[in-house]
Amino acid sequence: PYSPDFNPIEMAFSKLKAHLRKAAERTIHGLWDAIGRIVNLYSPQECSNYFSAAGYDAD
């Protein structure tokens, strides 16, 4: 069975989707531009935290 709680990408996608809803782009080009801006909002520490929250050890 699939468990999103153990998949770090689900937390990252959740943030991405929230920002995309806020951006409210209505064209493919606008959507890709928004994604390009949004991915820059993810810090390395935040990404590491997604893995930690999913139960993965950094070591």
C-alpha cells in the first residue's frame, strides 16, 4: 500500500500546489514560469526536513 506520510516528495508537492493556487496562472507558459519561481523558495534545509519528517535518516 502507498503511504504518503513516508514519501518526502508529497510534502514538497503540497507546498508547490499551494503556491500554484495562489499564483493563479491560466496558461501553460505562465504555469511553467510560476513553477520556476516557486522552486527557488525551497531551501536545502527545508528539503532535508522533508526527509527527516518522513522518517529517513540523514546518515
